[in-house]
Amino acid sequence: MVIMNEAQKKKQNEILRNAEEVIARGPYKADWDSLAEHPVPQWYRDAKFGIFIHWGVYSVPAFGSEWYPRNMYLQGSPEYEHHRKTYGNQKIFGYKDFIPMFRAEKFDAEKWLDLFEEAGARYIMPVAEHHDGFQMYASGLSEWNAAKKGPCRDVIGELKQAAEKRNIVFTVSDHRAEHCWFFSGGTKFDSDVRDPANADFYDDQTKCSCDLDSSQDILSSGAPEEHLKNWLARICEIVDKYHPKAIYFDWWIQNISFKPYLKKFAAFYYNRAAEWGQEVTIDYKFDAFPLRSAVFDVERGQMSSVNPLPWQTDTAIAENSWGYTDGNKFKNPVGIVEDLVDIVSKNGCLLLNVGPRSDGTFTEEDSHVLREIGRWMKINGEGIYGTKFWKVYGEGPTKVPDGSFTDTERTPYTSEDIRFTCKGATLYAFVMKYPENGKVTIRTLGRFTDFGSEVPVKDMCCINGSPLKFRKDENGMHIEGPKMKTDYPVCFRITLL
């Protein structure tokens, strides 16, 4: 059960009535056939690279992952034992007690956006509310938000202002769906979750019988109706207050209990955007939405081939956590750039996550990765931004596994691995592992191709302007490029006849 005072109940009813009125006005109806007519925004198709931000109360304990609030109540887990040793009994010091410690004393939205702009990001997506139920924005539906507690600042509002100053598209993600069972471990022993005095934060965790093992099942025990209504009201409040150009939903909204509410929200959001003259979209996982009604997202993974519908990968700089922890293991920026190129060649976008510390600063590792990506994008971004997928996404022996949670299962690329993008009469060929001698063969551009005719090439050069010599035969286009040593993909600009 969602616990609210009278003013919050009144606000929720007002938001839900307004949503119904917006849906009734159209042009989109709350049914999948109508929602499938909604186009993917052009800004989204062109952006290709965005920054995800997982920042919240969970950055205070900074242990394990952003799932610390759930795991600290699961008896026998490392988080449970760590919590008891570090903070004491969960009845005396529970998750809610981290909130006053979440001060964000060094948070500066302008500095954040300077870094994201330097990285070459075209959109940002802060988490507005994670599974823990603490809203990072000013809300009329709960007292447990960053504008009233912890930082006492409207974090989402500040990030929106800073992004729009730089013409970076502002979007948000919402992970509220899982809240109805996220603290359920705390009901199994004497913890602060069981204290009625805390019910307005934790809610009644006994009303949803779902557990982690069954929660992936679309037909598993669903969320209570009061949770579903509150979920819808909260996300509609975010839309009307901050006008995000995209909203990302984490998993569990694929549960069948959410289906009627997803249709209502999508109709409300798409209609609201039509009223405002804005292009928006929704990102989803699994089968939460039917094809074409929203944009499909692959968590920590990619697609093995071109998808004709725009899609997105969300992954993180840290391999082990989305939020900041003291033990984060960071990825190499080279691998992230390789992922970006492969994803864009297959009609996707990369949403790359960073996890700030609780004080609002980034680790040196996060900053280093972002700046390295930015340096590469300043030279090669022409072959990324605003491009489309070509006749084939690429060639070469290295295959990327299809599906989620494969981002650490990578086979090293070779000099034979090429990825393509295109823009008008320009074809971009990325050599994923550039050979030091500069000699590259692109088989797809030879005299005999799978297309039935030769691809007509007028001229070509390195995207940095270095000249290239090339010749064609039946085995491919043989290119003599500059001799250099680099771990990053190298892009050739090819002008077609």
C-alpha cells in the first residue's frame, strides 16, 4: 500500500484526472495500434550518444551496487553483513537513515554538463527515481525527495537547465515500478521497514507477493492497484514538470499488471508532446511495449546485426555497478568507443552510464573515460552523429553476441573488422583495429560484392584529412593509409559516385 497524506492523495487524483483528459483529447489513444503510429524523434535518430546518470542515496554506503537498499535487508548477503558491521542493526539504522548523509555538497550541474559536452554526448538521462523510492526532483506526491530532504535541491531541475543551455537534449529514467517489493527483505526480520512510522517511505512491502526469482516473469504476481496508480501519477508529474524528450523505464514494467497503465502513460505522454510541439519517445526493455510503440533497449549488451527500427544500448563505465561504489571496476575507453561504433552501424544509440559519488563529484576513472571518448569524437564524430546504417553493418571475423548482459564478453577486434555508417553520398568505414603499417583491405568495396554490382567509389581519405591510396580487385579494396599506432578505431571517409 502506498502511504500518502490527504494533500498528496488530492494531488495524485488531480494528476490522474488530468491524464485522462489529455488522453481523451488525442491524437493518440491508449491502445497499442494507435501508439504504434508514433514516430521515433529525429533528434534521437541523430544523437547516437547519451549519458545515463545513476545518482542517489545508494551512493552514500557505496558498497556492492545501487541495489544496496534491497540487499542490506536480505539476511546473509554481503550487504547485510557489511551494514551490520558498519552501521549497526537495520532496526536502529535503516536505509532511510542514509538520506541526511546524502548532502551532495559538491554537486554542480554546470560542471557536470561541461564534462558531458566534452565527451560528445547529445542527450543526458538522469535517474529521476530509482527502486529505492527517493525522488531526485521536487514532487507533490511524497516528502521523500531531494528538494525536501538530503541535498534539499531539485537535482533533476538543475540538470535540465544546464543541459538546455548547451543544446543537449534532456531526458529522464524512472525505476519506480520495483519499489513495491524492493524492501521486502526487511519484512522478514525486525527492521525499520516493519515500523509503521516509516511506511510513507518504504510503503507496505507485504502487498506485493513478487520475489526476485519470479519478477522476470511477465505473468508473475503483479503490483497492487494503489502502487500502479501512484506509479502513473509520479511519471505524469515528471512529464508535466520537466518536459523530458525521452523517458526510459527499467525492467519489471513488462509485468502484465502494468500493461493498462503503460498504454495510458504512453498516450498521455505522446499527446502532451503533441500539444507542446515536441518530439519524444519511450525506452523499454524486454516485451513491455510492442514494436514501434516505443524504442527497444538492450541492457549491457548489443545486437548482432542491423535492426531497421532505432534501438538503444544502455551500459555503464563500471562493470559491476550502475551507481558509485568504493570497489567499482572501470572499463577501458577504447572498448566503449568500439561498442559505440558497432552499435551505430546497426542503427542503435549508446547510453553510457556514470555513477557520481554522494558529494556530487566524479571519480578520476569516470572523467578519464568520458574525456577520452570526447577526444575521439571530435575527430570521428562526423561518421557517428546524424548517420544511418548502410547496406551491411560491417565485415570481418569478430562477431558481437546478441542480447543483454554481454558487455564484458568481447572478442578483440582485428584489422579485418570494418563497420559502416553513411550520410548522403558519403560512406564511413571504421577500421576497428588499425594496423600500424596502414594497409587495410575492405572486401565489401571490391569488384565483386554481395550486392550484385560494384560499389562506385569516387575518392576517399582519412576522416582527419590524411590522404589514402586505394585500388580494387576481386578480393576487395586495398588501401594504403598513414602509418600510425592507435588502439582506437580509425575512420575513412568515402565519397560515392
